[in-house]
Amino acid sequence: MKIILTKNSKNDTSKVPSKVFSVINDGNQSTSVSNITDGSNSLSTSSMISKPKVKCLRRTVLQTQQHKSNVAAIQKYFNNATKNATKWYAAEKEKKLLGKKGLSYEEVSRHTIKTYKTNLHCKRIKNLVAKGIIGVTPQKWGVKSDIPTIVYRSLCEAFDSHIKINQFKRKSEDNAQKLAEPLNMVIGK
């Protein structure tokens, strides 16, 4: 029996390892050996270590509320770090334009990481300043809204007039104060 080391071609898309031992029968013996395992596995299935199961515990209402509060506080802290870093780098960039010695974006990032102990990447600071987003809270991830501003304003005004009509008709069950407050905050009245 001869054992030959072969490599898979690049066009082969099967899930076979890149190096496979092929067995060629000399005709003396009829053997079939798997190319991945040869049957002499020293580890039995009972001695193999299994992956530990993760226990999923449901949070109580208070724990969920506290978790959301913690996430919001961390996000606010990160936003403040980003705002201060972009303001600082923009000021240092202005110094460089005036011919004075200013810090690079890597140095500003290092100082921000030491000060705020966050993982704010230096390229992020550079890109935000290059886009003109200085001292502003970073935008949330996701798709931007497709509703034009004019349409949104008209919807808010229609809702406002709906509330006022219900107030005149004294239909308090349709018109709750909790519906009017967010509208007034959005419109700015």
C-alpha cells in the first residue's frame, strides 16, 4: 500500500481539508482507509470535552430597567468622549493650519483613551472631523428616515388640530394629555 500526499485544487469547493492522504492499493490487500481519520482514534467519545451550555436567565423588571439605564449611561459617556475628541482634534488641526505645532489625530486619540478609558479609534476622530461633524453626538446606526420634513410637519399639525377638535367636542377619551405632550415637544410650541 502506498500513501501519497495530494492537495485539493483551488476550484474544488468540497469541505475536505487542504492536505489529504490518498491510499493506493497495491493489489495485495483490500483496505479502505478514510482520508480524514484512519480509525485509530486515541480519544474516545466519552473522554471528549463537550461545550458548556450557557444558562439564559430572564431578568426581572428592575434588572431590565437597570440594564437599559446602564447602557444609556455608557452611550452618553462614549458620546461625550467623541464630542470632546473631535473638538480637540479640530482645534489642533487649526493650529497646524496656522503654522503652529499641533497634535496629530493619533495623539488626540491616545489622550482621549487615557482620559475617558474608552476604545475610541483614531481614524473615527479623523473621519468625523473631515466630514465636519465636530462636537456633535454621533448618529445612531440604521437607515435614515425617508419622510420629508414638510410632510412630517404637516402630519404633526394635523395631529395637533385633531387634538384641538376633540377638546372642543369634549371627547376626553380620544384625547389624552399624554398624546399632546410629545407633539408639542416635536413641534416646539
